[in-house]
Amino acid sequence: MSIFWNKRTAALSPYVPGEQPGSRKFIKLNTNENPYPPSPRAAAAIEQILAEQKPGESRGGVLRLYPDPLCGEFRTAAAAAHGVKPEQVFPGNGSDEVLAFAFGAFFESGEKAGGPLLFPDITYSFYPVYAGLWDIPYKTPPLRDDFSIALEDYTGPSRGVIIANPNAPTGRVLPPESLRRLAETLEERRQVLILDEAYVSFGAESLDLRIKDHPNLLVVHTLSKSAALAGLRIGYAIGNEALIEGLFRVRDSFNSYTMDRLALAGGTAAISDGAYYRDINKKVIATRERTAAALKDLGFTVIPSAANFLFTRPPEGTGGAGFFQALRNRGILVRRFATPRIADYLRVSIGTDEDMDAFLEACRSLIVHSLHEDHRRRGF
């Protein structure tokens, strides 16, 4: 706390990302990164930017110039990949930035602006941070006992709705027709529905093409997960031209050059290589299903997932906090959220088959150790 902070800064509860290990070597299953490398085309495109030079300049001289503020080539490539128009694509520095701009563009601030913004009580934990930053009152309808979203809770008075589909950290997915009906209900009230589709490539159906039917629908994507480009920070939104213009108005009130030349080059090449990514993400899905089955055999509760992670609870008697720390002690990082209802659950990103074999072997060892300790306490 500083005497120089304003009230808004003092009131914020910033998002806390997953641990990024330093010197120690870990199997990293805590931040939902893709375990496979990005398309070779992405690296080649970046190399080309670094190699460009003008007479009298050194290699990479183009980096002295600002990037295209409209991100024209990237938007054209993204539009082609999704079957929409370039004018219906908004680019940004990761989907987090895109979402932050969307909160500011479409959800009214202040208590007198009507009903609250709605999003689930268990979902991406950046949403309440954005709401706090923009002074947007919000309400969090609870997930059902099976961690599914009850869409009927989102049809009442509100100032808009944001839903992650598949949801994070649970991995559960909603049917497209149910989301379309929600979009129609909100459209009648002139309210925006944001669908955060960060994990849609791992087993869900995108509503990207439905923006033609629903002018209030904004679909947000990222290249961090499905395109294995978390290190470049590339996200984008797909929506009606009026929504896209609103995002640009907010962005250009902050920084007109949010995407740098290297990200634009790598992202444009990556998003044009759909065949490569469909192949590696099929591998992620297969590994996810194999890991889920193995965890169930070990006595874990596993929530059905359409994402590149599993949300799972260790067997009774091996609480989430202890299991999390025990895995870390063995060099395996997973994610745990110390919040009501899910404190005993772990979110496990899907790594390579070798990573997941090591994770499963550690789980087996910990369960056997826990049983031995329980027998010892009972005097068996």
C-alpha cells in the first residue's frame, strides 16, 4: 500500500498467474501451455523480419519502424481462418488485453447503470479483476454441483454477460444452441455476450460464424494455447463491425501499436497453418483422454473436459493442498485455486505423453504413500 496510489489502485485485487519456475527444472503442467512447438512457418516469418534490411542498415533494421497499427495482414489471415471479414477481427496483445478492452467498451461502469455484469462464480479469475479496474458491478451465479453453467441464471436483468466456453478451470463446455438463445435474449436488451473461447480448439464448437446472426456477440480467441504461441502474446476478437470499432476506440485511447512486428509476422503465419495445429491438438486431446482414464482408475474425480487441461480431485484423504505441494516437491507443477468449492481440486495442463506418464507415476506413488501412512496411523 502506498500513499501515492489512488483509490482505484488501492482497491484492486490483481490476477495472480501460475508459477513460472526459475532455476529448478520442473515438468510444467500449471499454465495450460501447448506442449508442442508452434508451426515452423511462424518461426520462419519471424526470422524473415529479423533478416530484413535496407541499404546501409544492419539486419533487422525494420524493427526501428512502428508496426502496422491496423494489423492488416494478421486480420486478413484471421478472417480467412474463421470465414469472416477482416473488418470483423480485432487484434491484441493476448486475449487478456482484448478482454480488458471489451470490458471497458461494452459494460457500463458505476452502480446506477442498471443490473450487474454476469459471469460464473468459478471461471477465469481475471474477470473480477477487469470488473474492478473498470468499476463494473458484477454478480457471479454459482455453477451447478457438477460444475456446469446454468444458463437460465443469465437471462435476468444485467448489463451484459461473459462466459468462457470451455470454462476455466473446469473444462466443461456448453452446447452452441444454448449460447445462441442466450445471445438472442441479450440482444433484445441491447446487451453484449462475450464468449471467451481460449480453449475451443480442444473439443468444443466455436460460435465465430454466428456473429453474422447476433450483432451483440463477441467471440475472443488466443494463439497462446491452440497455436503454441504463449510467448508472443497474440489474441483477437471476432464480432460485428460496430463491436470491433468499439474495441478500436478503447485501444486507441491507450496505445495504437499494441502488436509488435514480430508478433504480427509470427501470428499471421501461424493462423494460416491450420493443418499443422489440427494435428498437434489432436495429440493433446488423445493424451488428455488417456490421462483422464488413468486418473479415474487411481480414484480421482475427473470433470469432463473439452480443454487442454483436466480439473481433478485426488482420492479422499489426500487433500488438494497437500497433493499440490507433494507434486511440486517431486518436480511437477500443477495449478490449485484456494477458493471455496474447489480448494481440493487441481487443474492439470496436458503435456507430452512423457510428461503425463511422469505425472501419473507421481500420483500413483503419492497415493500408495498416503495409504501406508493411513494404515500406520490406524495401527494396521
